[in-house]
Amino acid sequence: MAAKKLYIKTYGCQMNVYDSQRMADTLAPLGYQEINSPDGADLILLNTCHIREKASEKVFSELGRLRQLQEAARAEGRRLLIGVAGCVAQAEGEEIVRRAPQVDLVVGPQTYHRLPDLVTRALQGEEARRLVDTEFPPESKFDFLPEESRSAGAAAFLSVQEGCDKFCSFCVVPYTRGAEVSRPVANILAEAERLVQGGALEITLLGQNVNAYHGEGPDGREWGLGRLLGRLAEIDGLERLRYTTSHPRDVDEELIAAHRDLDKLMPYLHLPVQSGSDRILAAMNRKHDSAFYLRVIEKLRAAQPELALSSDFIVGFPGESDQDFAATLRLVTEVGYAQAYSFKYSPRPGTPAATAADAVPEEVKSERLAMLQQLLGEQQYAFNRGAVGKRMPVLLERKAKRPGQLAGRSPWMQAVVVEAPQGLLGHLLEVEILEAHPNSLVGRLVGLPEEEMVAPRMRTTA
Ligand code: 5AD
Ligand code: SF4
């Protein structure tokens, strides 16, 4: 039987990237092989994101384009199935098949282990209306997913926790991803071992609120993220650990100690603060103020002096005054970020903040976003310039744009480009940083003998 072709288009966060890989794993036993473009596909899945504005509109316009592809396939006598997965699927459910009749099935983030069944039923001609599965089922999908069907590459992701119980007033995640659930330690260890056997040198643990992790340990007790990281660090051949995304309230002593004690835990942390104004943080229901956040960072930096920080910011939250915004700029100046993401507030239907009356005008949001991004950009560039002349291990995880170059990440998550033969892809190598750019570094490989450059045999580690 000829392989059927599967194309998955992924929107949004790394959790969605991970989920897309696992969706492909579930469909492999049905004979689906993943391809990199929608052309010629037998099944197209959109793995969607609902976190910020226009996400659903983007999905519906993409579905419009896919309809043409579906009709073209039909004209050739082929059937092209279209599925919508992810957080828009969860939020919109049946509305999707009502608005977009070309859609054959809809599956939420917690039920994609049921994809093979949904796809089989769609192929048998069952109505799309009956193929909308957005339950939060009592069983965990992880108990039903097949083992990973491919090598995930040198830098792999591993989902350890999903959902969120924090209910920040602007955020859809607690509604689309549901309550916090942690995978058992044994389960995670087994997946990590397989990833390392498949060539992974780095694993990034994923969760919407990853440091709220509280999975069942092999001793029957609840383990936190710090202890889990400590256990993972014992895996031979695994060189680097990261985790994302964290909440300041859930940084506990064990996690801080992990940053002090584990050489494999990279000195980089994405710790969103959202705002520097205590009034806005309270309105956001963040459950911490700016002093608390700064204290957490102080403790982390005391444990790991090399720690580089990243964050998320929202500007123009309802009621945000010039003074509130100034407090955000002050906090950024005080912390000094290696990089950060910043967004204009957008009301998400169903969240408490969406009905707040005192909206900030669009122009003010744009102005504040530009000012914040200017400051964050300067900090990032300064951080990058500080790397020039230093040597650091870089995990060469992908081809760079130019031929003859590979790209990877520094311990501090900076993108580093080097001249290197393709054979060094997937290696962790010492690099001397020659140049800094606002968003990347340029370096050269050091310490490799000439013949090694031509015919790499060994893997060098930091
Ligand atoms: N508007 C703008 N940004 C948002 N984020 C989450 N919800 C919203 C929203 N309604 C941002 C937060 C979060 C990141 C993933 O997306 O900064 O940390
Ligand atoms: Fe959303 Fe993060 Fe707040 Fe949870 S902690 S509600 S995922 S912003």
C-alpha cells in the first residue's frame, strides 16, 4: 500500500510543535507519512493557537485556502481530509464545522490520541459534526500515544505538564488546555531515554506552567520540577536541559537549587512577569507583585550567577496608565533581560478581562509596545555584544540560511551561526564568538583538528 501523506501546519507555542509531532506518531500506524508542504497531502491538520488576537480568523482564512486544495484533489479523484486541532479547536468546537463545512474533523489538545479513530471514521464517510472531539477525557492521552516514530533531532522537546490553574485574567489557557496535569516521572524518564538514544543532546521540558509540575515519582511521592530535572540530568549522553514556561509563584527552593547544582541545566530562564505595575499585576490576577518577582530573580541569580533572563510582557491591559507603563519600563531596566517577548493586550472571549470597561486606545498600545520593544531590543543587543570574544558550547541543531553554515544555540539561548560542514549537524561544539547582532551571534568552531572538520567522527562536548 502506498504511504498516505500527512501535512501538519503548526501555529503558536512549542507545546503545539510537540503535539504536532505526537499527532504524526499516532497516525503513522495508519500509514500516514509526514510531508513538508500541503501539496499532494491526503490529510491536512491545522494545529492551532488561541492565545492572542486574530488566531481564529487566521485559521478560518487558511481553511478557505485549503478548501480550494480539497476541491482540486476531488477533481483528480482523490480525497483530501482536513482536520483542525489545538486550542482554536478546543475553544470553537462544533462552530468550526458549521462555519467551514470543508473540515472533516476537529480534535482538542487532550484527545488527539483518538485521531486514528476520527480519521478512520471520516474516511468511512461519517459526518464531520459527529467527529468533533474536544472532551477533557478522564484518561491521559500519554497512556495511549504510541512511542515516538522518529528521531526528534539534537534538540528535542518533551511535554511534562499541561494546563494551568492560575487563571490570569487575560489568558485562555486554563480554558483551552484545562486544569494542571503532570505526567508521572517514570513516563517522562522513558521518553527522555528514547530521545537520547535517538540522538537528542538537549531536552526542553514543556508545560503551560511547567514549574507547577507535581508528578508521581517512582517512590510513590509527588516530585517537583527541581527533583525531576535532577533525575533527568543523570541520563548518560544527555548534555543539556531546559524548561519552559514558568510562573514566578511556582519557583520553589528545589528548583533554585537545581540551577545551582546541575551543570546540565542551562543558565537561561523564561520567567514571564507581564507587567511591572502592582496595580495591573493585581488586575491581571497574577498572584504576585513586582517585589516578589524581583526577589525570585535575586535568589535565582544568587544560585546561578550566569543566569540570563527572558520574559513576556503585555502592554495596554485595561486600565493601564502612563504610570503603570513607566513601572514596567523600570522593572525591565532593573532586571536586564537577555531577550523577551512583548504583546499588545487583546481581549480573549470568555476571559474575565475581556469584559473590562477601561480599554486602552489602540494608538497608546502601539506607542507603549514600540517603547518597550526598543528598550528590550537594546538590552538584548548589549547582552549579545557581551558574548564577543568568549568561547561557549553551541549545539548545532539546524542548517543556517547560507550554504556551508550551521546554526545552533548558546547556553543562553542565543542563536549562533558558524561555518561548518553539514556532518557536524547535531553536535555540541566549542565556538568562539566573533560578532554580535541584535538577534544572533556569529562564531567559529575551535578545538577541532583539521581532519575532524572534514570527516567528523567523534562528538565533542563542553
Ligand atoms: N493578550 C495579549 N497577550 C497575551 N498573552 C496571553 N494572553 C494574552 C492576551 N489576551 C501573552 C502573555 C503570555 C504569552 C504566552 O502570551 O504574555 O505569557
Ligand atoms: Fe495563562 Fe500563564 Fe497565567 Fe496560566 S500562568 S493563566 S498559562 S498566563
